Amino acid sequence: MAEYLKRFSLTGKKALITGGSKGIGAAVAEVLADAGADIAIVGRDKVGLAETAQKIQALGRLCTTIEADLATADQPRQAAEQALHALGGIDILVNNAGVARVDNLLQLTVEAWDETQAVNLRAPFLFAQTVAPLMIAQRSGKIINISSQAGVIALDGHAAYCASKGGLNMLTKVMAAEWSPYNIQCNAVAPTIILTPMGTKVWGDPVKADPMLAKTPLGRFGQPVEVADLVLFLASPASDLITGEVILIDGGYTAL
């Protein structure tokens, strides 16, 4: 194997990915498995989890599926512990699961606010808090939080979502401050709109999409595999000097 390929290899690594039943999470799981990692995926969609697992197993990698509701206070920790037991450890944690409740501030309900913070911010904290002790003991680990460009810039109607992702960005930096001395790299990936099936459904209408595209220098939205490839870099030895960063993958939207 060429030396540069070794730096991007995940052979022998074990990765836990939340929201792995579809969209970005499924793409991340498949890409990391293709790079050599064994996988545990967490989600609520039993059928989607099974479909992702089938693709990973076709690559010759182990895939454990864990059903959990990350809006609860106890199931994220339970899911992380189940993954640790099933894989015999975790080298890579990808906090991908998220929800978006779109409404303007005057109509936003407490229930929608609380659910968004629970899934998008509390659950990543609980997963990281559960797996970090083992990473500290082994003096290595990668934690990658899937944030959003909405954690950096404001979007109308996205108050709860923007707040949760902004919080996730700062949580990532504190993780890096506390855990980098143990050789654990903690970073966030902040994508623009990604054309998952749900993204396509929401943003497929040109009336809605065109104003957003007009503010994007590259003039297009992203594909799940483009986010997954960045996650692979951050999960691999090639990124060992990078920690505490929020890396935008937004087609230049925030450059304007």
C-alpha cells in the first residue's frame, strides 16, 4: 500500500456513528467501512439501520445496529455503552444525528426547542462523555461532530437549530481543550444543505432553493459522500494535527 493511502486508512479501527440509518450518517458509515473500520450505527429507523448494515457487511466489515431515541436523557449513554461492548472499544465517534424544527421565534414552542437541544447538543455530549474515558486510557481517539453552517450564520426560522449547532461548535472546542492532551482530536464539520432524500424533498423546489443557491459561490448544494469524505480525513491519521476546528463545507456560502 502506498504511504499516503496508509495515512487515510482506518484498518483495525472501530467507529460509532449516530443517525446512521440514512442520509449523511449512512454515507459516513459506508465510507469509514470502505476505509477499513468496523462500525456501530445508532438510529430510530430499524429498516434504515438494516439497509446501511447490509452495505457495510458487503464491504467485509462488521456492523452493529443499535436502536435508540436520542431525544431521551438515558438512551444516548446506553447506546454508546452497547456499541463499546459490541465492538470491544471505540476509536472514532461521529455525532451525526440531528433534528430541525423550522419555525419563527414567535411561534417556536418550548417542546420543539427542547427536542432540538436534546438531540443536537445533549446527545453528542452524552456519547462523547461515555466513550472518552476509553480514548483517554488508550491515548488516542477521534471525535467528529456534524454541525452546520447554521451554527455559524443565522437563518430565518431556524432559531432552535442555529442555537443547537452553535452550541455544538463550542462544545467541540471544549472537548478539544480538555481531551487533546490525551491525543484525542475533536473537530466539527459544518455543511451547507446536503441533498439527502429529506434535503431534496425540502429544497427541491426552485422557489425555495434558488435564493439560497444565489448566495452560494459554487452554485450548488452538497452530496452526502462529500461530507463523508471530510469525516474520513478527520477520522484518519492524516489529520492528527487538527483539533478544535469547525470546518465549513458550504460551497463558499460563508465566504461572502
